[in-house]
Amino acid sequence: MTFSSRAAKALQPGEHIILPEFPGLRLEASASRKSWIYRFKSPVDGRMRQKKLGEWPAMAYGAAIAAWEPIRARRDAGEDPVLAKKQAAAPSPHPGVYTVKDLCLDFIAGYIERHRQPLGADQVRRRLLGKIGPIADLPAAALTRKQAFDLLQGQAHAPRNAADLRSELAAAWDYALDADRIPDDTPNWWRQVMSGKLKSKGRQVAGQLVTTKRVLSESELSILLPWLSNFSEAISDVLTLYLWTALRGGEIVSMEGKELSEEPDGLWWTIPKSKTKNRSRKNAIDHRVPVVGRAEQIIRKRAAIYGNGYLFPDGKKSHILQRIIQQTVWTHQPYAKAPDAPVEPILPVVHWAPHDLRRTARTLLAALGCPREAGEAIIGHMLPGVEGLYNRHKYDAEKRVWLTRLSEHLEGLLQNPILAAAGLK
């Protein structure tokens, strides 16, 4: 049985819906509720585990997929998310001994939660507490080089995740040394073990090695742009805004109507510094974005509906998450489908992710002749070094000029003869 609202409503207690394209994800019905469940075989001890993700319909189909994806990734990386949570909550078997787990918890509470956004802090917490299982109860000050090596070696099949873990544990040990939680002569093995040896060779998709940094060609955009209407309106609008503004997805999905302003030269969107990637940089300021072309049409339309609130609401007093956009694009790629998966529109342009649209927009700006300083200002980058310290020009006028030219160029791609050849016009 495949998922649909009708099928979900018809589920009787004891029945469930399996989603073959998302291994382990299912909707189970009990006498009082219908719950999204992820069932998996533990890579740690081989036992079957299950984790409740939420309840339908409060958690919609797309949200369940978004919740399933990171947990599945942790399982694929050799972690048992359910067992890790139990271990993290368990009391130390050596009271009075400052363990590796104690050190990590102090680092999370004393540094990570103070300097990271809630979602990022939660990600670090889950990664640290989920991965340190084999050494969690060992005295932190007595950890050996071999024990550090063995932990990282056990994660080496996922080099990028292992490198992140190594970096975070190194920072945690530095924090503990600075806070005098461990003796000054305690070695920080994480700074030395496997240095430079945890490099990803890229990922395989449908047997093809793909790069994580992709710029779509103009011919690909000619095909993709009219196809975006196959997505839901919200997803299509977000993806269009990536191209017409060259902004980050997190900035787009968190847009609020109160951040818009009518000015003599047109509509402007002022992104608060706190929402930008530069929020922790002293010299950073709010990011002003001129809204032109299709971006203006989309934003005015959504502002008329949602007023001063989030223009991409999730129905829970917040906004939809960037990962929902990423996951939705992934599910429409031809290689994301199991043979017996439900038939859905398949993207005509493959091997791309939403952030690649931002990279594509920046590349198009350069190709159109946009000066480097103006281009970096458009995408919200601060100029480096002395140049950034002394050049405080805001480039507002230049932003409007070049985003208007980008808009005109993108509209021109829609008239490209390739559309007729592809049968998409």
C-alpha cells in the first residue's frame, strides 16, 4: 500500500502503510492514533529498533520524510540513534569520575548552545552523544591515542561525518582544558589522530560519482524553469527565489512580511543580521535585498496572503525548514525512486540540489559582467581582510541594477529554442 491521505484515513488499528522509497518509514495505526515510525536493524548489535517520528496528520507526509532522512543517515553511518539516546540518558557507571560523556555535555551546554542556532546545536548534540558510545564512560583525562584512533577509524566509512566528529571532539577537549575540567597536561589526541586522512572522495548516486558543487547551465535552466510548476506552490516559489535573489535557502524560508518596505526605487527586503550567516561577525549589518521580476511577484503575492508573518509558514507558528525543500527536490530525482514507488513527476534536469541554484545565480551575475564587490554584496558575503574593514559601501544601487539584469537574463532563457526541441514550451 502506498501513501495517500485517503489510505491513511482508512487505516484500521494494527494496520500500517509502508513507503518503499523511504526504507523503514511507515505509518502505523493504533486504536487512538496514527503514527509515523522508522523501523531499522541496528548496525551496532543487529537488533530491530523503531523510533516514533510524529503523528499523522499533525506531521504531514513531507515532514515525516524530512524527519526520517537525518535519522536514516545516522543509521547508515553506523550509528544506532535509539541506543545512542538511551546511552546518553543513562547515569555514569563511575560516579565522581569526569567521563568523556561529561566533557561533551559540558562543551555542549557551555559553548555550543550559546553560540549556535538551536537546530545547529541539536545537530552537534546528536552527533557527539550518538558517536562517543564506545568511549563515553571512560575517564576523559585518561583517554589514550589508540582509543581516539579506534573511534574515528570506526567512522571512516563516512569520512565527512568522521571529520566533523573529530573537529567537534577536538574543540570539546580544548574547552575542557580552558575550563580546568581536566589537567593541563592532558593530551588532545583529536588534534593529532587521523589528521588529513578523513577526506571524502565524493558520493555515488545511481552509480555515478557526483560533485556537491554544481552550477546549472543555461540550457538546463531553460528546461528547469518552466518545470518548477510541477512542485507545490511553496516549493516552486522558494526555488525561484534562489535564482532571482541568489540568497541562502535558510534566509528565503524564514522571510517575514514585516521585513519588506516600499521605497522610491521599488520593493526592498531587509534581512535582519540575526538571520544571516554573518550574525556572529562584529562588522556585519542587516542584508538589504532589492526585490525585482519574478521575485517581486512571488513576494507580493505571499505578503498579500500572510501579512507581516512568515511568508512560508509551516502551520505551527514557524516557517517551513530548508531541509524540506532539499528533500522534496531529492524525491523528484529519477535515482531517488524504488522500482515500485508511486509515480510522480520526474525532474528533467538531474544531479542538483537547491543550494546549487544560488551558486548558479552568482555565476550568472559574473558572466553578465557584475563587478566582484557588487556580486558579493548581493549574495551577502562580507569582503575579506582590509578591504572589508575599510570599504563600508553598501552597494544598494548596484544590487538593484544587477539583480534586474539577472532577472531579464533568466526571463530570456524561457524563450530559448531548446524548450521547443525538448517539448516543454
